[in-house]
Amino acid sequence: MRPFAFLQPQSVREVVDHLAADPDARILAGGTDLIIGLRDGSVRASSVVDVKRVGELDGNIRAIDGGLAFGALTSMTDIAADERVRTAWTALAEGAAVVGSVQIRNRATLAGNACNASPAADTTPALLIFEAVVVVMGPDGERRIPIDELFVRSRTTTLRRGEVVLRIEIPAPSGRVGSTHARRTRRRGHDLASVTIACSVHESGETRLAFGSVGPRPILVRDDTGMLAAAETDDAERLPILDRLFAEAAPSPRSMRASPEYRQAMLRVLGLRAIAVARERVAGAAA
Amino acid sequence: MSADESPTAILRLTLNGRARSATVAQHRTLLDALRFDFGLTGTKECCLVGECGACTVLLDGRGVDSCLVLAFEADGADVVTVEGLAGDEGLDPLQQAFLDHGAAQCGFCIPGQLVAARALLEVNPAPTRADVEEGLAGNLCRCAGYEQIVEAVLDAATRAAGRGTHRSPESLADPAATPDATTAPQ
Amino acid sequence: MTTATTAPPDGLVGASPNRSGGIERVTGRQAYVADMPLEGALHVRLVTVPVARARILSIDAAAAFQLPGVALVMTAADLPDPMPRFGPQFRDRPVLAIGETKFHGDPVAAVAAETLDLAEAAAALVKVDYEQLPAVVTLEDALAPDAPLVQDPALRSGDPLAATNVLREHRYGWGDVDAARLGADVIVEGTYDFPMVTQFAIECHGFMAAPDGDGIAIWSSIQHPYWLQRVIASLLELPLAKVRVYAPDPGGAFGGKQHAKYEPLLAFMARRADRPMRLVLSLEETFQAVRRGAWRVHVRSGFQADGRLAFREVDADCLIGAYADIADRTVVKGSYTSAGPYVIPAVRINARSVLSHTVPSTAFRGFGNPQQIWATESNLDEAARVLSIDPVELRLRNLASRGQEFIPGDTPADGIWAESLQRAAERIGWTSPPSAGRGRGIAVGLKSGPTTGLSYATVRLLVDGSVVVAAGTSDMGQGARTIFAQIAAHELGAPLGWVSVVMGDTAVVPYDQQTSASRSSVLMGNAILAACREIQSKVRAMAARLEDVPEARITVDAGRVRLAAEDGGDARELPIADIVARGLGRLGGEVIGLGESRKEADPDHPLGGTSAFYEFNCTAVELAVDEATGDITILRHVIVSDVGRALHGAQVRGQDEGAAIMGLGHTLMEHYLFDDEGRIRNLGAIDYKIPTTLDLPRRIESEVVENGDGPGPYGAKGMSEGALLCVAPAVAAALRDATGVTIRDLPLSPERVWRALQEREPGVEAGAR
């Protein structure tokens, strides 16, 4: 690995200042992507800024106004195990639970997963359906970025130079919601997904679907008609609706993990299955 | 920054229960620091991308791939490697169970398996078979001695709980009867 | 070869004592090559170019040398002219690529520096000017009439195939196939593909070399240390005695560590720099060092209406790599047994090893047989459907019975193979239909064991009754050390913990040909047994002298000295250790036995020798298919292996179940993917997937058949490959049973199964076994 300086600033201010001063600095939170990149040379860094000793940052999950705030250092393990997340934001708990192995989940952070902007990230579809907001601090002060405005394309976000994530907030649901996460992999053991999907069904009948791995960034779509979630709708009727919602899916023909045809087909299969699970859960939440 | 001017610093940590320190290059991974700077070669290197788990160590009680942790992230932390599993009274029950079940074949993955199993039992002292399979899914064994490894972990948990030896595989329920027998992969 | 004893095993042989070396393995003390300190060693990194085939125009190491701490940059120009070459079958592999790279990862230079970081940085600074050349990475490419040649025809002088990419063509057979074809009632044929997969030992290959007096010392995670010794001695023009090979237990090998890879390079570097060198490959480099041959096999089988096989024709093309390594031998051994364990009156086999600009393929558990068995057993299962004969019944009608010469001129069937088949069928509940949506499949695998062999062992019975065994086998996880200790302990009456087994040092351990073909329990086991016998005979003489009893009345066996009474009265029994302690007297010392075990070559035999034994396995699986996604869930995986005698129950189980799960890897998920430049796209663990604990069958059940009919100690046969041989055809048969879909390409990945289901013709049905 190429040498770099390792820094452990104590305050957000120090982080921001350092990032502003060193354009080749990289933020290290969980490190499970960054260190692979540093080793294989795809990421070059003159300095690595470990934010785990920053006083203002932590790995706690706090209740805020009926929603949750995930500290920048919150690990996948802690999200997957959190009872509040499992109950009310199930898709996020399920997405976090399939990120890599136990060892990876013990290090990987929600903020890192979002900032890394991999199209195959397992938690970003859930963040999209739950309308998460990424709160960042930068040279110009604090900024709130709706998650849908964070992603540009693979490995590229709208974060500006010198910005560091403080927390990710998920607002309170406006009513009862059932949600789930589904994915396709090449084996049952951990793998990068060839299709990821998060689905929520609101008691009002609104269905949200967010899908990843089938284009340069994850995409959020909504069915406000209530058709997808309705008990009277059968799957044959749901499919044309899903096809319209998934119109933006554009899986790369160059991927070695699955062909575009398979991904498109699995998007429909997983879409239907996820809707069924989410419907069941919203009904269960009513009971 | 070129390879010959890598900055170093003094790394201090609690390693297998003892306070240790060493001068370590700042870009070292914890894996390399353990193997080269502290001379603990029980922790193994294989994939270096967090897929195989051969380098698993406990970092403040949690199992991590030490190839994906920089050494100085562990500054001041408590680190346990396979060398630290055995106590004053001898082998850890997990180590003994691995021996008794013939779970170690070539042995190369075993340090990582043992540490991952220890991490699992710390949070879940009475795991089900499914818990063990999930807890060890990040540890590849190409000898594929998985059956004996899983049995050893279950047995160690049972022994630790003072419930005698774990039941033999023959007494397990017919898998065809388990309700989740056809659950699809994620 | 030594005649087997049929003495019944006592509580030691056949029991499952804890593994010798187990404590080291569970405490982290087991030292693999990469764990060994070597004072003053330089770290080596390889320099490659990012294409498969390139003409090397120039190599400029000036920038690399600018880094302080860079001691050596080795290129072809620094090696003797002509370039030294090596290889177990053909001396075709250069120590470093010269003129042209032949595959993605073929090193053109190597850098040695004081630290690994420096070596990496320096390797990146070595400037290689190259011109990319067209490469052949598939059978079609390699066999095209205008295909670029992988090997320089000058290396193959006198070879009529030198102007092609066919390295060797092998033709075997017996009977009159043409006549049999006319007489057959049903003919079933198909073409089957088995892709490139890699051994993926968790220990990446490690090598060290150091000047050692007027010779050289090599450390390698190698299966065949004595073969490596010969290679190094020949390349460096040293006597064997001046090449010392240390072979620490490999951290998994699976065939991939049989033969020399970068040890010759390190040896030349160590001598040039007069410094020790160490090179531990990355996993990615390991993928570029070893793989299994990819086969395309066309099988045509003819049957009588009653299911008896009338003939079989097999055409196998094996895509081997850029250098031959041992690949052609895998083609020979894998194709030769294409008739399987069946009695077939007419057989024609044509197999070709085809060179390509890919990673040199080498031995991999099963040694060519899994590829052939994938095809032939799948063909048999398809035939069962056409014939409307149950697949188990069809096999039973054709299996050779024990003693039958099913391959003319070779060792007759050495097991009651129907027993394995019947037990597997019974255990999986073959005769009762699986529940809806599920399918069952069954297949058998046969592999010819070692065809030649030579193993020596020394056994030293020390004055206190403890024992030191020296055996040149590599214990790479199969547990040879434990087996050897069990044999010596049993024969000499020592507690198991009083036996030390010394391995892995050619300077102190006597010669062993190799650790392969599941041979060691049989061949080395017999050598150890013979050494123990020699000790027993010396003890007998000792006892005669000490007890003043004629030798004729003394037997020594299983650790006991038995003195028959002159008048036929009660015999006296003494432990061997008592006699030895008294017999050695005041100066002490030890009793030394030398054992030798041979499997002689037969130059007229197509394989160079008959099979020492056969590995035979039957695998039956039950699975469920998610038809929407193509996912296969293995619900039950039943293994029955004919092992002759299980010398160590737990280790036998570990070998069988491990082989089965490894087989599920190539069956369900493993394959190399290439890009247009001939580079491996899924290089490394992120995109080359092998089974984890979450990918296990829901239930795996293994049994052994023990009829004591093997040539090894106590009737044992070798057994470490059997349960891998027929996993793929058993799973494919179960998939066919569940869905009606036949797939003839591996792996049976979700996407491939899904595609096949999409293309399923209406009316094709599941079941109909």
C-alpha cells in the first residue's frame, strides 16, 4: 500500500479544515471500501482522516421527533439490531443486515455506505423510501441534503469538497408503514447484489419502491394510485405498473454479476415479492 | 508520498490482555501490524478485501477483518487474536471443541474461524445452527470443513453452558421438515 | 507394492483421535511459509503487463532502482541464455517470460526490496514497453485454423502437432464401436462444458529461497517437495544433496501446489543477489498461477433396450493454459476412465489438451475426472429418461462387480460398488417420490488412483518406547500425519501422543515421490507399516535373545510381543517397549526400521501403470428450485464412499464432506470470466465466489463402505477426491427431475437456471424418473 499520513482529529472543525487544506485527503469511517481502494491503487490519498475520534460524531441511533438520527459512525450491525429500526423501518434493518459479513457489518457505517455511492449499496434504497436527509458540515457551515439529491452516479455524490457527514436523519412516518428489502446475489453467502430493492407500503395505499444495481444510481419511484398495494390487484395487474415504475432501470451490459435481461426480470420478481411482504407487514402493523 | 518516506508513529494497544506498543508505519493495516510489528502470525492473510475472514480479530470485542482496519484505528483499543484465546487454564472451549470435532483440516482459516466464533458466542451464548452459519459466513474454509466447524461451535456453546456434549448430527430434525427449507437467497 | 495386512484395527486405527498438529492449528502456532521468519530476506513482487499476450519490447528498471532499498530487478536478460525452462511433463515454462507474455499474469520481471511496500512501489515503477498481440482464450479461438500459436514450435521439435495449439491427442478404447453402434437400440448424446475454476486454497502460495552454504534452501507450500528439489537442482546445476527443500504444511493445496511455480525464479534471484528472497502471492496472483482445465466433452452412449451399455464414445477437448504444467496428464487420467465404473463392451475415447493464452491449468482435486464425469454421468441420466429406466437401476445393470476387469488391461474393480449406490439411494429415499417442486438426482464417480508410486519411510523406536516417523508426505489438511502416527502407534504399542511425525524437509526425511491422487494413506502408509514390520522383526530377535526363546515361538504384532509356551500352554505377552528397553541395554539407543512402498510403472499401459486402487463415490441430492429466480436449494446431500477401511473416521468424514461442498462450488457458482484482452475479470474474492456456511446443503449425510478391500494398511483405499467427482451431474439430474430442464454447462448459477426455465419447451415436465 502507498504510504499516507494518518490523522485522528478531535473535532469536526479540524476535519473540515484539513479537508479544505488537503485536496487528496480521504475520510475514513468504517474503512471497508476505502482500504480496499487504497490497497488496489484505485484510491490515492496523501492523508487519511479517521473521523472516529471526533467528539461531535458518534455511532448512536437517537429518536428525534418520531424519526431517527443515525450518528455518522453508526455501524450496520447496530442498525440491523436496533428494535426501533427493525419495527418501523424494517427495510433499512434488513438492508443493513446483508451488508457483507458480520465482520464487515461491525465496521461499515450507514454514512459511509451512502457517501460511497455504490449503485449496489444495500442501505441506499431503504434510505430513499424513508426520505432520509444527510446532514453535513462543510467550510460554509451545516447543510441538509435530501438523500435523493445525494447520488449522482457510481462513486459520485453532490457532497462538496471539505464536507463531512454529521448524521443521517429519517423522519417520522406519517402513518402505518410496512417495508422490506430484497436483493439478488450469486450465492447465499455475502455478495454484491445484482438487484437491490426496498419497498414500503403506507396504510394510505401508497407504495414506494427504490431500486439499485440496475443503473448508475439508486432510483426512488412511487405509486400514489394505491393500485400496487390494493388487495384486489393481482400480480398480473401489478406487473405493467411495475414496468412503468421501473422504466428508468438501465442495467449495465458490462457487468459480470448478471446480464441486463436477468436483472430486469429479477427487478419484477423482487418487486412483486417485496410488495407482498410490505403489504403483509402494514396489515400486521394494524393488528 | 513515496514508499521510502512513510510516516510512522507509536501504536499502543492492549493485545491479548497485555499492554503493547510498537513503532508502526501510519498506513499499515492492523493485520500487517499484528504479523510484522508484533510478531503474531496466527492471524492470516488471504483475500485482503474482507471476503475470506482469515484475518479476523476481536477489536473492542467485535469481530473485524483486520485487513480492512488501519493499525492506528486500533490505537488504544483492546485487540484479541487467536493467540489470545487460550487462558491460564488451557484451551478455550472453542479450541477444544474444534480439536475434538476434527474441525481443523489444513488449519489456515481456523484462527479466523475461532475468533469469529468467539465473537458470536460473546453476544449469543446459545446460538442455533442458523446463527452459527450466519456468524461464520464471513470466514471461508476451502477444505470446506464447515459441518465439523459448525458442530464444534455448537458444542462449545453447549459445553460452556454446562449442558454436556452437543447432540450428534443424526439426531437433527429432517431438514425437509423445516419450514424455511426453500427460502431463497437474498 | 507392499501386501496389505488384514489385521483388524484396534481402538486406535479406525478411531478418531484428535488430529496430530491440531493443537498448533487451533492456537495459531502452526507456521505456514508466510509465517516463517527468514533473517535478511528481501521481499519480492512480480511485474506483469495488463494483457494476456504481448510482445515485450523493452524493460526499463531505472526508476525502480532510484528507490532506496531496491536490491534487484530481475528480467529475462539476467537469466542464463537460453532461458532455463521447467515443467513436470514438458520443460516449457520459462523462469520469467521471454520475448512474449503468454497469459494475463505471466511475469516479465521481479523486484526485490528491503520492504514489501518498497517492492510494490518499485514493481510499479518498472516500465515495460509492450505490444499487445492477439490471444486465444477459448477452445474455438485456440482450434481455429489461423489461430496464433501459444507455444513456439521450436520448443516442440519433432512434434507433428507443433504447428497447432493441440499439445497432445490421446486415443483409447476397446471393442468394436462401429459394430456396437449398429446393434444399439438407443443412442443418447450430448455436449457438456465445464468452465475454468481455481483451487482457491486459503493460504496463497508462499515461496522463499536462500543461499545455503554451497547450495540453496527453498521453502515452499508445495505438495511434492522432492519433485521441486529435482527441478531446482536441474535448473541451478546442483547435486540434489545441495538443494534443501523445506515444505511446511500447506494451508490447503487441492492439487494447485503440486508443482514448481515461482521457486525457480526465487532461487535464481537469491543466488544473484546472494540474499534470501521471499514471495507470498496475493490471492489475485494465485488465481493467475493455478486453475483447473476447462473441458468440452461430447458423449455418445448406446444401450440395449434393457439398459445395458453397448458402447460409448467420448470426445474431450480440454483447454489448458499457456504452459503445460501437469495439465496434459489430467487430460490423460481424466479421459481414460470415461467408461466410468461400468462394463461397456466397446469404447472409443479421444481427448486433446489444447493450449491457450490463459493461466496454466494444473492438478485440482479429481485430476480431470470431475470434468469427464460431469459429461458421462449427465449423459447416463439423460439416457435413463429416454430408456424409461430408473437411473439407479440403469447404473446397477451396468456396474462392474468386484474382480471384474472393466477396463481391459487395468486393475479389476476393487470394491462392491453397487453397495455404495444402493446405500445412497436408500438413504435419500429414492423409491418414494419427492414432494412437489423438488427433485432428486444421483450419480457415481470413479477415479483411478496412483499409477506409479515410491515412498520411503523411516520409523525409529526410541529407548523409552516413543516413536519418530519420518515421511515425505505433505499434510495439507487431509490429515496424513495423524494416519501415520496411528499406524506406528498401533504397530509399535506406543500411545498416540508418543509418536512424532517429521515431514517437510528433504535433507532429513527420506524420498517420497509425491502427495497426490489420494495416495498417502496407501503408499506412505504401507511404507510406514513396512518400517514397523522391520522393527518388529528386530524386536523379535531381541526377545529371543533376552527370553531365551526360539524366534519361531515369538510373534510381534500390534505393540505386543507374544511368547508361545514350548508345550502349547499359555503364552506370555510383553509390551514391545519392555523388550526394547532391556534389549538396547545400558547405552540405550533406538531400533530403526526402513520401509519402502512401490507401485511399479508399466510402460505398456496407457497411463504408465495400472491403478493402485479406485476411488468410488455415490452422491445423491434432493433440491428445490425457485423457478422465478433460478435459485437452487440443496436440501439433502448424501455421500457414500467406498474407502476400503476408514483409518480415521472424523478425517474421512471431513474429506468426504469437504470434497462434496467444494464440488458444490463448481456446480453452482464458480467460473473464471474473461474480458476481450484475455484478462480474468473476476480476479479475486469479490467476484469469484466459493461456498460459505450459508451455501451448505440443508443437510449433508456421509457414509462409508468398509469392506477392507483396499491395498493400503488394514485394507484402506485412498479417498480424498471421491465425493467431489460426481456432485455436478447429481445436482443437474435433480434439477432435471424437479423442472424437466437439462443444462449442460456449469455452473448452474441462478441466471443460467432461470434462462433454461425461460426456454423450457411447453410440455416438458418434471419427474418422470
